[in-house]
Amino acid sequence: MAIGTVVQAPASSQVGIQERAGLLILVTLIALPHLWHMPWWVNALAALLIGWQAFGLIAHSPVPARILRAGLTLTVFAAVFMGFGRINGQQAGVALLVLMLALKQSEITGYRDIVVVLCLCCFVLVTQFLFSQSLWMAAYLIAGSWLVLAGFVHAHMPYARASYRQAAAESARMLALALPVAALFFLLFPRLPGPLWGLPAQDGRQATMGLSDQMSPGSMAALARSGAVAFRVRFPGRVPTPAERYWRGPVFWDFNAGTWHNAPTTAKLPTPAIDRASADITSDITLAPTHEHWLIALDLPLQANRRYHRSPAGTLLVDQAIDQRIRYVVRSATRYRLDRRLSRVARQRALALPGHHNPKARALAKHWASEGLSVPAVINRALSMFRTQPFRYTLNPPRTSRDNSVDDFLFSTRAGFCEHFAGAFTFLMRAAGVPARVVTGYQGAEPSAVGNYWIVRNSDAHAWSEVWLAGRGWVRVDPTAAVAPSRIEQGVTGSLADTGDLPFMARGERSNPWFQARLLWDAVNAGWNRWFLAYGPSLQQRLFAQLGLAGFGTAIAILTFGTVGLLGLVSLWLAWRMRPARIDDPVLRAWQRIGKRLAHLGLPRRVGEGPGDYAVRVAAARPDLATAMNSLARQFIALRYGMSAGGDARRLFVAAARHFRPRRRRTHS
Amino acid sequence: MAGSMVKRHVEAYIRRRTPISVPPLTVSRRRLYILPTASGLLFAVLLIVMVLGATNYGNNLAFALTFWLGAAALVSMHRTHRNLAGASVKQVSATPVFAGQTVQFKLVLSSRARSTRYAVQVSASGSRAMPLPVNITPDGATPVDLTVAAVRRGYQRCPMVRLDTVYPMGLFRAWAQLVPDVSVLIYPHPAGIQAWPTEHTTPGGRSSLSLSGGDEFLAHRLYHSGDSPRRIDWKASARSMSLMVTQHADTADPTHWFDFDALTGLDTEARLSQLALWVVNAANAGHEYGLSLRSQSIGPASGAQHRDTCLKALALH
């Protein structure tokens, strides 16, 4: 570095076959989990490159010619560009990184190359977590760090004496010692909210399964096939009854060409008025990333412990899309009055049925309205139609046309999933002159095996309707619940729940050991999500508040002093490991103790000075110690160099040495 | 430029703080220096990029990995420090060489620590050489040769010994400098074109007899190391209870006298070089020779010890 004539390259500048083989294996292991995230052709290309290097190592072939390497580099760039249409961005960037790292193996000639490859390995390691943050990835993090650090250690051992076993041990030791400091950093290092430079475009990344900002026939059924956990929830107080477990998500006002959505151009709706509501249920929710803005919450959410605003339909929204797992607490009311007075704009929008499609459904609703039925009677008429006519609840409904989807569903196919029922019901209500809208979210919750929490899965995704009744406000009507509970076809998903009844899994499979194991594993995952993954800017702020920290300044100060202190302990432990070896011979140890005691008095034993000479010198300097010292030296010489090494004599000498405690000479004597 | 100034000052500071003493010399913690290496800076940049990425994506596993690697790097700094602190140079020895050759200081490194000190590089401070690192095992003594140029005749002190280590991760370099108070004799560079002196003269200018191997028996004298065992007169030795060799007058193998003052027309160093060359040649040929250096005269005699005495006198003249 800057100071001194530091010799730069440590070991040898030549990298041997063994070292290169080790690095090749390391790179392969580190990049392995990317197999699941990369397109097949990237995997094939990487395997080809690595296989080629391995073959080159076995055949002892020299480093490939520069022109070949340049050609391969260009090929890799071209392949990535053609495959992804770009060379940056998450997936393309990672593909490029992995391929270049595989290619780099062929040109490792010196120490510099090894360090670069090892640093790139760290980078590949971190890119894995962009794709998954499961517990398996945590295990992979530990194994990967251990391997990469062992690679570093191995590269810095004397070449001929380098041992993978020792390198692995050293690496494990360092990582263990680093754990407290790392934990301190994890907790106290300032976490800034939000992306710094924006998240990459989702090139090729499979879209996250979850509620969407529109609803068309088939969209909820697709979601219901996924058993992935949407969120986990704890109820610190009362647990909602099954019929109350409606989780509010996006609400749709506008219907167009078979799709329910929120048109962007319509006039702004007022914020809803909520009254006669008492927050009677608190839920502590850990939500998986949705990349959307809504905070899923038990119907009807009143307040949450993070910054939110309320949509015109009462859903809680946050400013930034939820790209990370978050944890929040919501207080909800199961009895409430929502918008007892409906504004003109809202009423218009909740009644709008543009166009003239679905004529049969319109006619049916008009017929009900013309009979002079009250609004509740109209609702009942519609529900009883679902109940009495042969409607089937199914994950695989026949296709309906785009423009006349409601007519097709109501009068010909009569098979659908919750979105068909909710959509058709809302359509009928509007046609009958009753303000109505579609609400999507989740319905149900499944208790965990351990840990006292509840799981809500994608398969619990649900859609229902809200109708506006004078004096009551918006009232939830779930037309799906009108269809018999035996409506599930073929048990395709195994975790399909549709009504206020107990979810299927909770009812049917509780005794199944596999199901039990899955639930147990879910409990582990829940802890992982709740305590590790959900830790972010807002939880950090809460932690600081609980610890009484004023803010980042104090946290950084604690972090600094804590790190210095912990590293001091690490240093002490390392020093203890390097402490001088204990001398086996108690006699010699006793003699050295004598020397140490005399050294404190300014009479250290000189290098190469024999015990006899030392005793003479001590006696000359301190006549008061002469007798004792001479006796000890004589005994020591006899025991150490003489023939008689009797046990008693040794014990006597050790005891005498222990009692030899020379004092500092008093000034007057 | 400023960098090199700083570097010079720091070097001078380290030199001032480095005491000169007789081996064993131990690396004390107070005289152990540590700085990040180029690899260390690269690693730091990597960690910064990783922490920015982790913040951007709000990715907790990325945070965990970054902090863990960073903490491990800090632990490795202490490990590097402890790897060197307490190492010692137990012995330093060297055999004399001629100026212009290289001198090998044979160092013996040792450590009283329970664990091995890995990958310690030993070099002469300031040299550009890149020595192979060695492991200093707890029990054994690790030999290391330090090769430096023998520049001038006379005593040459062992150079400042620099112990370096980047173990375990190569992110930090710890080093210490030790100055063992050990010197080696450097003989004058043997060179010259002057002819071998044929005149057999004693320092006083008197004609003398060659006292060496020949045919005509002259006397007995005490055995010196370097004498040919064949010249030992075992009977005479038995009589006098000490080893005696026979002395013979020999005209074919005369005693040479190498006289400093006789070499006129040359400066002192050239004369010493010439004398050294003669001594080496005479010793190689097995001749008997004497050396006259102003006030000092050595010999005549033969053998390795005599040769070394003569060369030492020349080196220190």
C-alpha cells in the first residue's frame, strides 16, 4: 500500500492446477442455485463453459489464446443480448455475471485473478437473494460465505502447504467470530426506505402471484391454484369468527368488456365516512411482497400503524409499492356503517353499466325492479337464483365471451369461480338500480400448527360484492356463499376455501402427517418472515424507539462503539489462541517462574545464561537472596541435567520455587 | 510526490522506532503495523456496492451477507495482526563472503504460540524480492535465508528484517521490522592483474627458508589445523605427547610473501583486492604463504584457518 515497500503479490504468481480446480468447483457451487432462476439456455451455456474449463484442467491444456477468449466474451455478450434483449437489468445482468465468471476461470494466471474471482463470487452470492429470500437461501448464505472465505484463506496460505481443511476451519472460525458484529450491523445500520435508484424493470421475472388491479373471469381462479402464503396474521385480542374473516383488498367500481377495474379518467370520489364503528379486532400482519399499494386488512380497517391513506372504497393504501415483506398492525371493525350518505358521483359510478352488452341480464334485473321489490328483496331474489338454479362453483369454468360474459355465465354455462358470481351479482344489482361494487381480497385463515398465528394463502383469494342500502351504507353480500359448499371440483388445489366455512385444509387434512409437517415448516417460515425478513426501516424505527435511541446519530454511535468493543474481545480471544505453549516439565516451569519473579526486581535471566551463572549474579546483586537462590539453582541443575530425577525431589523443588517470592529491597536495608 | 514524501517520513519514523538488538528478537504489538492491501480496498468497494444494492432492494439476506462478510473482514484484520505479533527471529548467522558476491543471512524463526503462524514472508527491508511465505510452526524452528548483496569489505550488518503477513484473507497486511545486531565479515573483492610475487622475502626483507613440504627434513613443529595429516610424524608426536609435523626445506614449493607495501602504483582498495586474490589462489593451490600489512604480519602458514585470518585482516584493514 502507500507506506513502506510492500511487496504486492503474496505467494507465487503461478497458479497451479489444484488451485484452479478448487476455484472452478467453488464458482460452480456458488452459482448453482441460479439454475432455478435462469432460462435453460443460460444454464446450458454456463455448464458448457465450466465443463470446458474442467476438461482443460484435466488435460493440462494451457490458458486459451487471447483471441479465443475475446471471441468467447463477445459470444456471451451477444447471447445474453439476444436472449433477454438487454444486458442490464436483474435477470440479464445476473446471467451475464455468471457466464463471465465461468469464462474468467480460463484465464486465471495470477494472484490478482484469484482475488477478482473470489470477489465476484461474493457478488454472485448476493444476487441469489434478489430471486428468493427463503430459509433455504439463508442456509445457502451460510454455506456460500464459508466456502468463499475458505477460498480467500486458501489463496493466502504458503502454496506448497496450503490445505483446504485448515482453510475451511479458519473460515468457519472467522465467520463465527464475526457473527456478533454482523448482528449489530444488521440491527443498527441505518435502513433507508425505498429504492435508491429504482427497481429494475421486471424483465422475465415471473410476475408475483397476488391480487391484481382488475378482475376478469378466470383471474381469481388462477390465483386460487397457488398455495403460496399471501400473509400471516396474529390476533393479539379476539379472533374473528370464520364468517368475519374477510380481508379487504382492491375494490372495483367500473365494468367494461367483461372486466372489473377502476377507470383512471373518472371524477375523484370523496373519502368514505365511517361511523358507528368500534375497532374490535386487532391483527398483526406479515405481508409478502405484492408490488402493489394496498395494505390487506380485515374488513373493515380503521387504522394501521404505518403511513397510509384510504381509498374511496375504504381500502388502506400506502404511497410506495410493497416490494419487500412488511409487517404492520391493523385495527378493524366487524360492525360499521360505511358511507351512510352516498355522494352523487359515487352513486353514478356504482350504477354505471356502459354499453348494451349482456341484454338478458339487464332484462332480468329490470324485471325484478319493475316488480316493485325492495332492495333487500332484489338481493334475495338474485341470491336465491344462484342457490336454486344449477350453478356450479368450479375452478375450471367453461369459457365465456368477452362482451357478454355475464349473460353467458348466468344463462348458459352456469359454472364459475368467485369472480363470476361476484361480477354477475354486481352487474345484476346495478341493472336493477342498486348501487353495487366488486371487492376483492381474501376470505378465510388457517391456523398454524405451532406459534399461534394464522395463514392466509393465495388460494384464499376471493371476490364479493358490496351493495349500498339507504340508512345502512355499503353492505357486504357474498354471492359465492349462496352456492352450496360442495361446489369444489376435483379438489385441484387442495387448499381452496370459498365461504365463511372452515377452509378445506383445516377441515379435511388435519390428521395427515404430511400436512402437519408442512404446517410445522410454515411455523418456522413464519418466524423467519416475522423476525428477519420483515425487519426494515419502519421496524428499525420502532426498535430505536423501544431502546430509547434518538435516531440514526445515536444508533451509529452505538454501532461504532459496539463494533470496536466486540472486535476488542475478538482480538483478546485470538491472542488467547496464540498464547505461549505451556511447558510440559513442571520443574522447568517452576524455574522460569523464578526468573519471571526476579525479572520484576530488575534481575532478568539473560539469554544463554546458565542457571549457575544466574544464581551467582543474583546472589551478588541481592545477598539476602543468595542462600535461597543458590539452593534452588543447585536443585534445578541436579533435576534437569543430573541423573537423579526422583519424584520427591521434583515435588520439593516445585514447592520451594513456589515459596520463593523475593521482595523488593527496602531502601534502608 | 507528496506520497513519496509521506512514505519516506513514515519509513524514517519506523526506523527510529526500531531498536537494534541481539537475537532473539520478538515482534512486539507496539511495533507491528497494519494497513489494507489493494485486495482489501477492492473488497471494501464490493461491500459498499452490496450494501447499496441491499438498501435499494430492501433485501435483508443481502444485508445479512454484506454485514457478515464485512465483519469477517474486520475479524481477519485482527487475525492478521495476531498472526504476526509475538513471532520471533531466534537466530541469525552468516558465513563471510567476498565483496561483490551475495551474503546469505540464515535466520531461524520461531514462535512460542500454540498455533501455527501461517504465511509469513521474510525479506530484507527495502528489497524488491518477493520471498515465498513460510509457516512458523509452534514446535519447530523455521529456517529462512535472507540474501543481500555484499557491497563493501569489512563488517556488514544484517539488514533490517521485514516480516510480512496477509494471512488469512489478504485484505490487510501486517508487518514488523527487526534489526538483529548481527554482522558478517565481507572480504575484499579478489581481483588484480599483478603477477604472483616470486621473491621470497620476510617482512624484514631477509631471505628465508620455505617451511613447507619438501624433501629435505628440517625440523619438527606443532601441528596446526590445516596441515596435511600425511606430514604428521607419529613417532615424534608420541614422544612429545602432542601432534608434531615434519618441516622440510623445499625449493620447488616456496613460501610466498604477500606485501601490501610492495604493491606500488595502486590505491589501497586495489592493493587489498590484489592481496585477497593472491591469498585465495595460494590457499587453493595449497601453498604456504604469509601476509604483510603495514604494521601487521601474518604467517607464513597454510590451511583454511590461516586463509581466513589473512582475509579477515584484509577486510578490516
